[in-house]
Amino acid sequence: MTLRVFLSFWVLGSALWFSACIRTEPFYEGDDLPLVFSTDTLRFDTVFTTQGSATRIFKVFNPQDEAIRIPGIRLAGQAPGFFRLNVDGVPGDVFHDVEILAKDSIYVFVEVTIDPDQDVSVSPFVVQEHVLFESSGQTLKVVLEAWGQNANYIPNNQNAGGVARLTCDMGEVIWADPKPYVIFGVLLIDSCVLRIREGMRIHVHGGVVNSGSGFYSDGLIYTQPDGRLQVEGTPEQPVIFRSDRLESGFDEVPGQWAGIRLGPGSGSHTISHARILHPVVGVLVDSSTSLTIRNTEIAYSASSGLSSFAGNISGDNLLLHDNGRNGIQLSLGGVHRFRYCTLANYGNTNEALYASNIFCLDPLCSEAYTLPLKLEMINCVITGNQKDEITFVDGIQSGPSGFYFDMDHCLVRIDDLLQPDQWPDFRDHCRQCLEVSAVDRLFRAPDEGDFRPDSLAVFLGGALPLPDVPGDLVGNPRDPVAPDMGCYEGE
């Protein structure tokens, strides 16, 4: 045997001997993925002011006594182009049959690249993605979350589902930065006046949160007893409150954030020239609290647009449309006055205006709270797709002292309200009012959100001149002799 042949046999024999000594580890054979992750949400805390990248890491643990083979790892594709993966040192978009030995782990590196100066329809305020770990029987995920825009994040992007307190020792905080404000979680205004200047854009990161006390809608602006909200928009630069989802398809989706709640005993608040879009409830005025609201649109709410619970509201030039329940809901009394308002309650089975002086504590109303109600409405349009768009509930039955309403030069849609067991004397309290039906053409294009008066609208020129309300919702001057009903003056 030559030396070369001997060496060849020796190398082959050694290789076989070493391979025989290496233990082949059995693999877990279940359809599920018994994995443990170092985090369920990987957040990129960097606030990008210029285009840039950041990298974060999470670990995937195999706690089993057997090796695991993961059939697939990939990005879900919710935010294409923003995130890139590297699994245990190997870059790529999709990974197959990734192995983790028993009691071992692997690293997953995630890189995000953000251009904060892109339009929010391309680069939203919050960029979210999922890393999916897939098998035939189970899919696990890790959430990726980054800030996509140069904005003021209140308090930060890790507060979703949490509570943040805005306080200034009875002073005031002014929001006047041209960059948008993005609110995460619940913002409590306490011992402070929050003054929001004209043209500000307030975006709220909402959604459903599951806490120890149950499910609730996230994304709420709430005033405590020593908190005040002052919104100071102009016709040219209204203040906009809306969801932080600005991609196409979300413009008319209701209930994306909880809304604005003026808490019990929090005094007087003002909202002027604002647009409040996509909340659960637009604005709720709680007990012993008052709101002066002017030239404001509230739309695409999941519930009522403007609501009061034993509060007081004064409103001029309001537009309430595409709300899931009432345009205006007044519960448990209060003192309320509305002038030149349009309540267009299409697309649901609730009335445009609901007013009561009672709040039942049980389904049979065997126990209830009652408070007197005083309601005045002048030059308002109250309509929708139901034959009755007004519901009044008098739980006190003590005459005008318990339930008082006065309406003047209003357009209303009513039918059963005039029945003997309801409000047969309604017309005595609705002077110079117009009654309409479903066939009457009122607005230019209500299906497209255009509630300006149609050229043939019956309420043109039918309002009572009010010198202290010289303009309409968008600042157009009112006719000094024969103005139009509702929030818009016709052209």
C-alpha cells in the first residue's frame, strides 16, 4: 500500500469516526412553536428629524429539551420598505427552516429607515409592522413600532394604553408648534390651561386596550377639575383633531380614538374653529362643566358627536354629521343653547337630537337621577334618514320647570313626536319652523360630506337675523336681512 493510499484511508476513517461521535439532536415534532421572545414589541425610540436608520435586536428562545425547526420567518408586509431583517447573522426578507438547538436562542436584528419629511400618507406618524414566526399549526408575532414623522409626541410613543398628566401649577401650556402633535394613551389636563393655537394638527393614537379593568378605547383628552381646554382656531386655520391614521381608506372610519371629555367640575372650556374627526364620542361635557363651542365640525364618530351629561353647552355654527348615534345628545338636564347648527344624521337609526332630564340607573328605570333641562335652538337644521329626528324624554313631569324647550326658525324632521302620548304641542314651542320629509332636497352632496345648502333648499333665507353671529361656519358673511338656516350661508 502506497503512502498516498494509506493517508486517504486514514482521512476517510477519521471523518467517519468523528461523525459517529457527533450526537444528532432530535427535533420537536409538534405543529406549534413553543418559542419565547425577549419582547413582544420592539420599539425604535429614535425621533427622526432627518432621513436615517436605526437597528434594534430581540432574542428568540427555545426552552424545550429538543431542537426546534421554524418553517418560516418573515415580515407581514404592513409597512413595506421600512424594515429589514437579519436572523442570526443572515440578512434577508424570508427565512425557511431556521433551527434553534435545545435550551438555546438566536438573535433577530431589525433595521428601520425613516424619512420624516415624506408625506404622512407615505410615512405615517407611527410605522407598525410584525415579524411572523410561522408553522403549519401556529403563527407567532413580534410587533415592530417606529416613529415615522417629525412631530411632537405626547408624552412619547411608549404611552399607548397609558396615562400622561399635563400640569403647569395653574398656569398655561400653549401648543403652537407647526409640527403636528401626536397623543398616545390618555392625556389628563390637570391644574393647567391647555391653549391650542390656530392651525394646529392634533393626531391621537387610538385603538382598543385590554387592561385589568377590562376593554376601553385608547386615545383620550380628559380635563380634570382644575384643567381647562381652550381651542383657538380661525376660519383660515382651524384646529384639527383626528386619528393618526392618515393613509387612504381611514378618512371616514369612525371610532379610531376615544374623543374629548371635559370632566366633572372642570369649569368653562372653549372650542372655536375646529374639526373633530373619527372619535368614539366627539366631545362629552360632564356634570357641572360648561362648553362654548363655535364654528366646529364633528364627524365620523362611533357614538354621538356632541354629548352632555348634566353639563351646559352654548354652540353656534356647528356641523354634526356621519355620527354613529345622535348628532347632539343631552342627558340629565342642563342649560343648552344652539344657533345656526346643522345636525345631519344620516346612516343610522338614532335621532339627530336627543334631550332628556333623566338618567336611569337600571333597565327598568326604577332608580334614576333627574335634573331640569332648558334647551333653546335658533336657526338650526335638524334632519336625517329617520321620520323622527328629535326625541325628548321628560322624566320629571313637572311642566316647564323640569323640561323647557324653545325653538325658533328651525328646520325639523318629525312625525311620531306629535302623537298625543309624546309632544302634541311641539309646534307651539317651535315658532316659524319648517317640517321636511325624505323627498326634500336640502344639501348639495350629503353622500360626499358636502352639507352646504342646495340651490333649491327650502331653508334658504328662512333664518332669523342674529347680529352677534355675523358669519357662518367657514367665515362667510351672513345675509343681514334673510340669512339661511344651518351652519352654512348659501352662495
